Amino acid sequence: MSLSLYLLRHGETEASFNGGYCGRLDPDLTPVGHQMAEDFAKAYQAHPFQAVYVSPMLRTRMTAQPLCSVTGREMRLREGLRELDFGDWEGKTPEQVNREHAVDYLRWVADAGWNSPTGGERGIDVARRALEVLDEIQREHTSGDVLVISHKATIRILLCALLGIDVGGYRDRVGISVASVALVEFHDNGPRLARLGDRSHLREVLRNRPGT
């Protein structure tokens, strides 16, 4: 039996619905986001997760809370699972950033692995800290299913790092919808992406809800 890693992006926030940059900002979920968390808990409450690792941000903790409450599982908070820090771009739209930080924005769009938002983090820095959490998970859980609840950029960067995709292109190569699940299975010959963008646990009206 191999290790399977379930990567869940948090439920909807105002930023995810409207498209603003939200890294170190710490909003709660919207009412719809809380419904998404409840739907995930209902669908996965009988799933035999060995552990639940969670970014310490409020939006990820609130996404984990319904499942942890119904199952009694501990929420293992890990700093390495935080969202990418967008620095001076926090709370701004791409259009605003392009006007106010045009040079940095163009560099970041061209290669988000080695360039950072103004005053923020590079993709490779996020990869390092997220992979440290993965190393911990693999040491503690050699087989079975583990749930990780994190963020859009962090999950995309981690998937690129695991699958041999240039981290600099994570924004163009991998899509992670809000409240969606990606599944990575670890075999003798390395990690394999078995599922991406799975929102089947959500009620239909939420599966079709727009947002970033």
C-alpha cells in the first residue's frame, strides 16, 4: 500500500471570488465557503485519513473544521503550507498591480519561480517550505491516505515540484479551483497525479459557482 496525498484548496473567500491577491491577508470564508467546507466534511467523513495537515491561515482552518469536528481528527497546523506572500500586492487586483508595479509584475508573470511580487515570496521559496512538510508527512506515513488543506499558489507550486514541472510556470501549467481536490499517489517510481480539480463533493450549485 502506497501513500496517497489529498490536496484540498480552502473554500471560497471574498478574494477568491473577486480575484484579488490574498496571501498573508487572513480573511474568513464567505458563507458559501463555509458551505463548501461542510460539503467536503459530509463527503469525506468516513474516509480513512491517517492525518490532516493544515495551513494556519483562518480560511484553511475553517475549511478543515467541519471534517475535524465530525471525525475527531487533530488539525496539524504547519507554517510551510501557508499561501505565497504577495507583499505589496496584497489586497490588490492584477490590474492595479500592473499599474503600480509594472516592472515587477512583468518579471513575475514571466517567471514566478525566481521572481517575487514586490516585497513578497518567490515560488521556489514556497516550494522549499511546502516540501519540508511533505518530507515530514512521508516520514510519519509510509502508506495510507493523508489530507493537506492549503492554498491556490502553494498547491500548484507543490504539484509542479512533485511532477517535475518548472515551478516558474506554475500559474500557467496547473489550475486549482476553490474547494477542489488534487490527489497524488506515491509509488516506487515516484509521484503520480491521479486526480485534479475534483469538486464532486460539492453540491451542484457550488460546483458551478464562478471564482478564481
